[in-house]
Amino acid sequence: MGAARTVVAKAMKDASFRELLLKNPKAAIQKELGIELPQEVSVQVHQNSSTVIHLVLPQPLDVSSERVLSEADLAQVAGGATSKPTLVFVTSQCKTGPICGGLPQT
């Protein structure tokens, strides 16, 4: 199970963890996963409802033709690593499916 699924699964079963996750998401995630996120990284947790759906967009890619990758950038791409941690937590309970974000399933 991935990190996001681990955290969401615990939040669905443990009300006190869910409350901590909503109040202090960075601390809750660090404690649950046994990791230390960099100080400059912030974590936001949003809870969907029957009337509010959250959509998470990745940051825009720099696709300019003038972009040049350094040797370090190329090494990260080749190794599949990233220098900036990305955690995406998306879940929803809705009438059309458990993880559909309130949109009709296709």
C-alpha cells in the first residue's frame, strides 16, 4: 500500500488520527510514516463533502524550448527520483462510487 493510501486508510478508521490530520497534517503524516519532511514543505488536507469536491492539480511543467537539463537533473530522471517530495491525498465518498470525486464513473 502506498503512503497516501496508508494515511487515508488510517484516517477512515481512526477518528482521532483524522482530526489530527485535518488540524496538523504535516505532523500527522510525519508521525504515521516515520519520515521528516523538509521545513519548507507544507501539507494541506482537504475533506470532500456532498457539496464540495476538491481537485488537485500538479504544478505546471516548464515546457519551454529554452529549458536545459543539468547533469544532476538527467541523473534524477534516469534514476526515477525527485528532489521535491510530492504527496497527493485524494479521496471521496459519493453516490456514484467510493473514489469518484462526485463525478459519474465511466
